[in-house]
Amino acid sequence: MCGIAGTYLWPDGRQVTDRLTDTLAHRGPDGAGRYSHGAGDGEVHFGHRRLAIIDLSETGAQPMVSDGLALTYNGELYNAPELRGELEAAGVRFRGTSDTEVVLEAWRRWGTDCLPRLRGMFAFGIFDERTGELVLVRDQLGIKPLFLLRRGAGLVFASELKALAAVTSLEPDPAALVASLLYYWVPDSRCAFREAEKLAPGSWLRVRPDGQVERGQFWNLKEVAAEGQERSLSGEVPDLAAIVEESTKRHLLSDVPVATFLSGGLDSSYLTALAARHQPGISAYTIGFRAEDAKFEAMPDDLRYARQVAGQFGVDLHEIEIAPDVLDLLPKMTYHLDEPIGDPAAINTYLICTAAREAGVKVMLSGMGADELFAGYRKHLANLIALRYQRVPRPLRRGVHAAVDRLPVATARRGYRSVRFAKRFLSFAELPEETAFRRSYTMYDEDELLALIDPDLAGTVKDVLTEHADIYQDNELDDFVNRMCLGDSRMFLPGLNLTYTDRSSMAASTEVRVPYVDVEVVKAAFAFPGERKIAGRQGKAVLKEAATSILPKEIVYRPKGLFSAPLRAWMSRDLAPLVREVINDGVLVNSGFLRRDALQKLVAADAAGQSDYSKHLWHVLTLEYWYRGATSGSGQSRAA
């Protein structure tokens, strides 16, 4: 994994590219390189920071230049051996063994037609010296990031947004910040800074010397899901166990040690067991929390299950206790996450990757993506239950709602997760199907969001909510479960989970691979009807069936764990003074973007124990720290 950057017809392109590349040093501590072509304002410059994984020699160094083509590439290509063989049979002679060279030669032979054939995670820029054209590309599912900014005929691009902010003046985009409040992340369709944009997953962009820009899409998740439904209706049943194992085996390809995340839950346990089958003695990393935090939150004992899996499959398990100084970590993580992201799981990922890196591990496998593709989140089952709940007589529902509303979500000594889940369920259970699903993972409803922010942004709220509805409705699927999975895979997965995974791991100079977010696994996932994904009260039913081929049933069918953090415990102790500071004298409040009275109501309700606003307040802190950096003139251009 690496950091890539470049400029095209951009003033002072050489110096700008150097600054871009320096900002990305954490993504590639093993080497740096630069490429330049042209003269005057017509120059193109590439920069690269290398994290050496495949072909550790100089033949794998970048930017890679060969016969008029220059490439700066970030990613891993898991079908590189097959493509290499095909190209060699066509007469191509390779200098080294890197997948970078395979991408370069595949492009030379097939151009954009090579893109659907690339199986992996990647973002790259490729320049043709003969035509003067630059093409930017991002992988099918948006696993790897690519940001760009165009002004006139010029363009600048980089792996991280903070690099663009370090070389040119950028203003926060209020619409993106409103969207982040709604979701607690910035969706892929928006960018936290005006002018900047994220290249869409499965797409490419070509710029020409005359300033013309062309865009194309080589992979469409909506179409893949529709094709999967057709396969399902025809009676085709993919061998999911074989597909997941084949993907896991490919993701182990590396010239440096590989380890796994092992939470003790189904997804990570399944991957770890499969990885251990092909790489005996593989290391795994798991986390635990301070005893007082875990007790307060009534968190499940994931360590017990992680130890069971490690013992059964001969895995070298490393246990890390999460007792971070969150006051120190918050500004650091806000800087590295690029955009305001309110999921504390980013801290877990960063600390695990830091520990692994200190032990000499550069590559880790994660179970990310299984919940989105196979309906494994509580919200998926809850939305099906909501449809049945709506058939309960209205007077009885009113009584249930009133009774639950009176229950506390926490006291000074402990939290009540079951009450929190019940109140969350009732907040969307009586809404129409589509609206209920969208509300089940947003932080606020429309009225709550309008009460929180500057009244002048009311139109922006409407735009954000309309975009959310449009994306969910843009599908050709018949069953509700797969519509939820498609919506999550298009928004939740690239916008939040893959984003924080990439930034948190690369902050620790570690590569995280996601075998479930593989094109073949994704195709198989949408070939199963919704009733195979949620069966009775079991989410991810079809994946659990596959996992029983190797895992004991007590692991496969254990209650779902949480890859998160004890937020209520942190808010009641470590972070309480900071919350008060941000509300009383924060930049967002003083600027008028957030309303002090609305925030004070959130804090009061949370402190009273009747409502759980810990995640909302955590995101306010992340947004505040991001905004401070974005408007200070220096915060987004230097490491925290």
C-alpha cells in the first residue's frame, strides 16, 4: 500500500507535487519517488510514497515509467499472477515481480478495457507521454481513496484530502458537513472541502492537454446486484464457502508477514480460520477494554471467543487493551481521517495496526464488508421486525412506546444496552419501509437536524435528505433485504467503513486488506435472496452456513459483538470537560453553524440517562476538531 499524488498543467507543479507527497509520508515509509514530464505550465508531475509489500526490490519502485507510460499506483492486485501469465504469453517481458508492473503493461495492451479485469483494491494515475493524457482510476468498491481538484485546465490529485488542503486554499463545504451530521460520515458523493471531489468507485477520469475531461464507469454495483438477482431467480446457487476461501487465499499474497484482525465474531473468526489453513501459525490481533469501561457498557466478552478460535487453529494471538488517552488521540485521529467521521472504531483500528506494525507486521486481513453484503447488522433484522411490529394494534404500540420511553438508558454506574436498542428501534419502527431503513442508521430525523444547525441551511438539509432517498431508490431489486444490502454497500461501506479503515491503518503505515469486499464475493452475495441472508432471527444466515464448514457452531452462532468503543463510559469521564468546552466556546457554535441551545439539550438529556446521545456528542467533537484544523490555515497541512 502506498500514497500517490500528482499535478497536471498546474502552476509550480514540481513544488506542489513534492508537498503533496511529503504530506503522505505515513502511507509509505519505505521509499519515495518522483516523475516529471514536459516544460513550463504544461508539466505533469507524479509523486509516490512506498509501503513495500510485493517485490521489495527497486524493480517495484514508483512512479514506474516504461516506454512512454508513467504510473503512480496505490493498491494490491490479487489476480496479478494470472494477468502476468497472459501478458507474458503475448510477448511482454517483465523486469520484476510487482503487481504495479502488471497494471502498467495491462494498460498498455488494453487501455481502459483492462479495468474490469483487475481484481483487487487500487487507485492510480497513469500518464501517456505520446498523447499527453492523464487518467485517474479507482477500484470497483471504493476500497482505496482518490481525491482530486480541478481549476481551469489544471488538476491535482492525491490519496488523501489533507494533501490537497496542504497545497492550496480550500473552504469547508457546509452541505458536506450537514451530511456528516446526518450520517456521522461524509458520503462518497460529497467532499468536506469545496472544489475537491472523490473519484467515484469503479470509475475513471481522463484529462487532455486541451482541457477536455472525459469520465467513464467500468463497474456498477447496482448492475451487479441486478445480475445477482437474475442468477438467484434462475436457481443458480454459488458455492459461497469456496468463493470466500479462494478470496482469502488470494489476499494472503505478500512478500512480508500477514496477520489478521480477530474480534471473536463470525466475520473475523471465519477469515482467520481460513487464513490459518493456508498460512499455519499466522498472527492475529484482538482488543479488549478497561474492565470498568466494559462493565459500564455491559460489553460482550469477545476475548473469550477470540482465544477459542486462536487455540483451535494454532493462531498466534496478540491481545491489546484499549485504554487510550482519548483527549490526545482525538485531534490526531481527526487529522488522519481527512473528513469528520464520528465512528470511534477508527481508534480501535489505529491502535491495533500500530501494535502490529511495532511487531513487524505490514499487512492485516479484516472482516470488513460482510455485514453490509450479507445483512449482518442489527438494523437489518430490526427493519424486518418493524414491518411485523406495524401489524400490532395501534393502542398496544402506543403503550409499548410509552413504557420504553420511561426507561433509563444508563445510570451513573452502568449503561443498559437493551434499552438503548429498544428506543432506537421505536424511533423508526412505525415509518414506511424505505424511510425506516434510512432512519435506522442516521443520527437525526429532519426536524432534529434542522433544530441543531444554522436556520439558513434548511435548504441544504432538504438536499442531503433527497440525495439519500434517491440513492436508496435507485435499484432494480425485488426484496427488501437485498435493497438494504445494496444501499449499505453503495453508501455506508465506502463512505464510512472503508474510509476509516484505510486512513486509520495507513496512519500506522499498515495495509489492511478486506477479503469480503472482493468482486467475486460481492457477485455471490447478491445471488442469494433476502430470505437466505436473514432466516428467522439470524442475520448473515448464508454466510454462517458457509462458515460451519470450518468453525464450531458456538462461534458461528454466538451473539453479535461490537467493534466499537465504550463511548458512554468515555463521555461520562474522560471527555465530559471537552464536551462542555466545545458547547460553551467551540468554533462551530461561535460561527453559528451549530446552535448552542440544541447541543445543551442533547447533553442534558444524555446526562439524565433517559436518552443516549453519546455517539452524537462524539461526532460533534470530531466535527469541531476537524473544523478547527480546516479553518486555522495550518491544521490540515501538518500532522497533529
